[in-house]
Amino acid sequence: MKKIVFIIILSATVSNSQKLVKYIDTMEDKTYWLVSDSPIYSDNDKNGFILNPAFKYPSQEPIFKGLAVEVFGWSCVEEVKLTIQFEDKSKIAIVSWNDFNCKGNAWYKFSKKEMDQLKTKPILRVRLTNGSDVTQSYTFNSTDPDYYINLVEEIKAKRFTVIEEWFLLVQG
């Protein structure tokens, strides 16, 4: 089985105050947008999920378009329902579109209305339910209710760190 290892050569100092990172792969002439500190929802560091912001690709500018969730503690996932409740009690309930997998990946396409909610409303709590096993469900209160609101502000202010030279090395 092949393992993928990422080696990053930094051409800028990464500040803890900046979440948004622009990775430029000069060998492939590609640009990727990521965050360095996605929200983690876990009760014991063995079970839970990470809500990673997803960005339009390819794009020279950061365009926040949804969420890609990394689930840990479940063996496999399919049709994972993500429910986000905001402080005003409104909700987003959405099901992942990607196929059954045992890597813990759940990807979501948000409508414009759902993205507007995510970008403007503080989050009260988040629930994740595995469609392949409805007994697998996590509900956590938000530890950073304004995370996505602040991310959008960073995007608008063009506050991000640039890292050049992103190499992908495959080892056997």
C-alpha cells in the first residue's frame, strides 16, 4: 500500500493569527487554498470530526464554497448527515454527496442560502450522523461560534499566508 507524504518548503513565516493559507505549487503551476486550524469537534480525541472549509479549485482568489468533513472514530461513512444549528435556532441539514468510503471523508454542496447562513451566523452546535449506521452520531456545542464569519472577514481583507513549493512525494 502506498503512503502519501507531503513536504512543504516554507517561503513565508506562518503566523498563528492567520488561518488562511495559499499554497502555490510552482512545479505544477497550481494554487490551493486551505486553513491551518479547522474546527475540531471531539469528546476524547478518538471520536469526532473536523469541519474543513472547502474552496473553489482552481482559483487564484480564496472562494469559500462549502465544507469537507473528516470523520474519525467511525470505520466507514456513507450519506453522512450534517446538521448545523445557529444561535438564532435556524438550521442547515445536508447530506454528503460522495460515495461510501472508509477514509472518513464526507463532502457537501451548499446552496447559496446555506452558504450565506454559514458565513453570517454564529454556530450553536453541530451534529453528524452516519447514514450507513444511524447509531453513529456525534453532537457537539461549538467552541468557536464565529469561526466561518471570521474566515470570511479574513478573505475579504485578503489576510493570508503564501507558501510556495508544495511537493507531493509518494513512497512505497
